[in-house]
Amino acid sequence: MHTRTTPLGPALATGISDRAFRLYSVLVLTTSGGQWVTIPELAAACRLKPYEARPALSELRKADMVEADRRYVTGDTGRKTWRTYIRLPEDTASVFAPDHAEATA
């Protein structure tokens, strides 16, 4: 029997929380090619508040399932602020990536 590997495999094999799995699944399904996403964008996609998503993202970072980058940017009010961006590691293929479709065919 041939088993197909999916990008969700690492999440299924670890003991992460349900909320962390939801965030990881949304990242796999919606991002491609190392695309950076802000925490509020990712939380909104899961119908969570950013403060609810942060502990789960911390859990994913500790498991090396996502990468984080803090940037000092100008906010909506014109003031400088820190913003954290999240993405899948480079070796994780998105479900919608062309090379992933060829590998699973």
C-alpha cells in the first residue's frame, strides 16, 4: 500500500493543540512559496482574535513548523511599531503549489 505524504503530515504526527492545528492548516491551504502573513490576518482566517492565536503560534514555532519574523514598520496611525510575520518553512509545500500537484499525481 502506497501512502501519500501531505503537508499536514507533520501536524498530525505531533502533539500540538487543536488551535495550533487550525492555524497550521490555514497556512498550508492559503499560502504558497514562503509567503509571509501577519498574525491578525492569520487569526482572522481562523475566526480568532490575535491574542488567541499567539500562544498556538508559539507552540508551532517551538515545534519548528512555522518561521517568524519581527519587523519594525510604520503602523496605520503613522507611528513605528513592531509587527510579527509568520510563514511555513521553505521545505513545506503548499497544497496549491504546482510542484505539489505533480508529486501527488
